Amino acid sequence: MTAKVQREIAEIKNLLLQMSALVEEAVRTSILAWQQKNPDLAQRVIDHDWEIDEMENKIDSLVLKTLVLQQPMAVDLRFLTSAMQIAEQLERVGDHAVNISEKVHELSEGQITLAIASPGLKDMANHAISMLGDSINSFVYGDTNLAWEVKKRDKIVDELYSQVMKEEIDAVEASRLEIRAGIYHIILALNIERIADLATNIAEDVIFFVEGRLVRHKEAKEPGKKLEIKTKTEEKEEPFPCPPESDGRRREPLECLENHAKYVADCFEEARSALDAYFNGEKKLFEAISEKVSELEHAADLISRNVRSHLPKGIIMPIDKFELFLYLQEEDNVADTAEDIVEWLSYRSVSLDSDVKEKIFELYGTCLSICQDLKPIIHAARTYFQTGDEDIRVHIKDKILALRTREHEADTLEHRLKKLIFERVDGAIDAMYMLRLIELIGRAADHAENAADILRSMIAR
């Protein structure tokens, strides 16, 4: 490690520590504001959120500068890529703290008095705050044992979340007077559960930084556990969705990106079939399709891991390496959202009028077409990088512009559908449940647009 790289890594670590302190304070203050129904505390969190955003921008800029100018290797490279991921996770935690604080304002302005929440809600908050603090400490000290502890405790929060959801729904069904209280408690539980998930993501990034092991989206061997040795006949080979050429040469990264886009679009399309089975009450079919969605999401993950892990140092590409990684991340988010949609549908059964269902499928169809357009766009981009044909470049720009237009149409459909839900769906819990589903569907189009925007910057001249 050169002295220059060492100084810049030390500066990045210092910025991450400052950012984590701001985020941890925001989470603690937002929870305290909720418990005390204190709008002044809530406003403090909202007013200082810009500092967290600014800190993330500083970290990203310094990491990119170090990567470009110093070209670090091995543990230094892992630290820098992990630092960007951790900064992103921390910023998202800050956003959830703001979400909680904004709800405190709504309570204050409406002079709403809430009934006592489920006891599990307070336990969830305590666990989430503790996990966030421990994930940060695991980063500071490079302690993977502590990171593994955080990862294991995420299951506790998930169990508490399920318990809180059940208790609040039962409370609402028992007393129509407590509907608003139940909704606010469920919104709080959603935000706390996401904070715990993000703390887990940070812990997984620490394990990658220290040990060089990717443990996200899969089970990995914990420290101290004996590794099982399997024979070749016992071992099940993992699928390789972007295999080498017949002569053993690895495929070029852009070809793998095109293959990745196909798996992502197929995953989101399968989730649409799951939605159809859900509304038709076909439980076994829904479960079978859910398994297929998980398989496709896993295949997309394999491609992105293969690209990230096997991109040779010094490889000459027509695009920036980290734009490639950002593009992959946004496409991965589309597949993750498809899996989130199927998981969310498994929680509760809701009956809707046929016209409401029709509008939901209309929104899904629009978002699906946006996701499916990524594959032909990346294929055209490959051709452009190989030939330099200006007509192809113009064609790509036009396709991306059309995609942005359709994404705006999807946003409009989403807003109209939310209004329709409030008008036509009886029961606050069912309404909240469907609103969350609609937001998840729209989120996939948002990520697809982000991927297209990154691709647009790749072909910029």
C-alpha cells in the first residue's frame, strides 16, 4: 500500500465514522420522537438529513478518485468498494429515520392520540438500533465475528416484525376505532425492519472487506464452523448463467450484462404470473411460481457476482468499470424487487374489484415493458462499442428517451391507482397492503430507468 493510498483510505474511514455517527443519532432521535410524540425532535432529524446526503457524496467522490488515480488492489480495493456500499446503506438508514419523523409530524398536526403499540415494536426498535451500532463497530475494528452476530440477529427482528404485524392486524379487526393507530404502528414497524436489514447489509459488506467472501443472498460458513467436504457425486453444481466460450475463454463483460438483463426481465415477468395466481386464489400455483422467481433472481445474482469477481485488473473496456458495476446494481435491484413483490403477496389475501385488478395489471404491464427494454438497449450498446456507428448511438438515445417517457407514464398510473385504492378498497389494512404492493411494482420501473440513465452516460461523447 502506498503512502498516498493509505492516507486516502484513512480519510474515507474517518468520513464513514462521521456519517455513521450522524445516522445512528438520526435513528435514535426519530425513535425517541415517536415514543414521546415530540415534533421538535422529529424536525431535528428532518433538518439534518442533508448532512447525511452530503457525507455520502463526499465518500463516493473520494472513493472514485482513489480508484481512478491509485488503482489499488486486493484488500485496499475491497475496502474501497465496501466503503461505497456502506455509505449507500447508511444514507438509506437515514431516509428511514426521516420517514419515521415525518409520521410524527402527521400525528402532531392531526392531534392524533395512539393506543399502546404491540410490545414487540419496542423490542424491534431496540434490536435495530443495537444492530446498527454493532455493524458500525464491526467495520471500525474489522471484527467479522461481530458482523456475523448482526447477521444472525436479523432473523430475530424478522420474527418480531411478523409478530407485530399479526398483533396490529388482530387489534384493528377487533376494534374499528383503532384503525389509524394500527396503520401508524405498521408503518413504524416497516421502517424499523428495513433499518435492521440495512444494518445486516453493512455487516455483510464488512465480512467481504475483511475476508473477501460474498455472503449476501446465500448461506455462508460462519467462523468456527467445520466445513463439510462433499464428493463430486454429492456436490450439486451451481448454475453458471454466463459460461465461458467453448474454447475456455471468458465472455466479454457486456455480453454477460446482456444475459443478466434477460434473467432480470424474466424474473419480473414470472412475478407477474405470481400476481395473477394470487388474485385467482391458486395458492399451490403461486408457491410454484414463487420458487421460479427465486431461481431467476439467484441466476441474475450469479452473473453479477461473476462479472465483479472475475473482471481482470488492467482490462481495457470502452466503458468505465464502475459505471458497469452501478449498472449491474440497478438491474439487480429490479430482480430483487420482483422477489420482494412475491414475498409481500404471500403475507395476506385481499379481494379486489375486477376494475381495480385491471388497473394493477395495467401498471405491472407498463413496468414490465420498461424492464424488458433493457436487454435490446444493452445489445445495441455492445454493437455501438464494437463498431462506433453513430446511427446506433442515436438509436440507443432514442430508446432510452422512450423508456423514460414510459416510466413517467408508469408514475402517473401509480398515482391514479393509489387514489383508486383509497376510493374502492374497504378496510385500512387491505388498503395499506395494496398501496405497498403498488409501490413495489413502480419501484422496478424506477430501477430500470436508473440503469438506462447509467447506460446513457456510458455512450456519452
